[in-house]
Amino acid sequence: MKQNVLSIEAIETGTVIDHIPAGQGLAILRQFKLLHHGTAVTVGFNLSSRQMGSKDIIKIAGIMLDDHAANRLALFAPQATVNDIEAFKVVRKRALTLPQTISEVFCCPNGNCASHGEPVNSRFYVSTHEGETRLRCHYCEKTFPRQLVTEV
Ligand SMILES: [Zn+2]
């Protein structure tokens, strides 16, 4: 078990995104363009977690996520926590709330939707139903479970 303790290095200031479901870490890195900030990003995949079995962790040195970005994260990992780090200490732990709408990130699964083939950005209204995240398309007004909606 020792390697799980050593696998992620502490950061002085920045953000630690913890409790990401195993396998979602890469999607988050890609969506948030975390590798383009020019800062050090450390990622741990499939770390053991007492709560979750296994999880991914992302540490971003020198970057604080704003609430808008943190809430977008909830669409990928609703149970994730965002820890703000200063002087190697967690100064704030943020639980995530789903945004009300999301644009540009997802593609409508409805092949006949007007958002395809038009020069428009996708746009979805976010809701939850019995613990499941749902997205309703602004253009065709159909509702889809989050896991059926793929990223652009
Ligand atoms: Zn649509």
C-alpha cells in the first residue's frame, strides 16, 4: 500500500481535485485543458480510496478554480471535492453544485437535433432526477441521462 501514499506529491499552492471516480480523471484533464496552463499538473489514477474503492486525483500547482469551473466539474464527477491549497495546507474544501446550464462541452445525442450541422454551440439545461444527472437540449428539448451525452 506504500506506493499509494507516495504517488502524489504535495503542492504549495493550487488546487487538488479529489474523489474523482476512477477513469474520469482523463476526461477532466481534457475538458478543462489543464495541461495547457503551463503549470505542473500531477495526476493519480486508480488510487485506493476507503469511500470509493478506487479514485483518480488531480493536483494543479498555482491555479485556483473559480466556482464556475468547479461546478462544471460536477458534470463529470458530482462527488468530487475541490481543495484549495495554500502553504501546503488545505484552506478550503468545496463541495460541488451542478451548474444550471452547460454550453459547448457536450454534443446532443439526438441525430436529428438542430444543433448538428448548424454553426451553434450546444446548450443543455441541467437537472437531477433520483440522483441521476440529466441534460435537456436547448434545441430539440429532449432530455438525456448525463452518461449518454458525449463530450464534443
Ligand atoms: Zn438536441
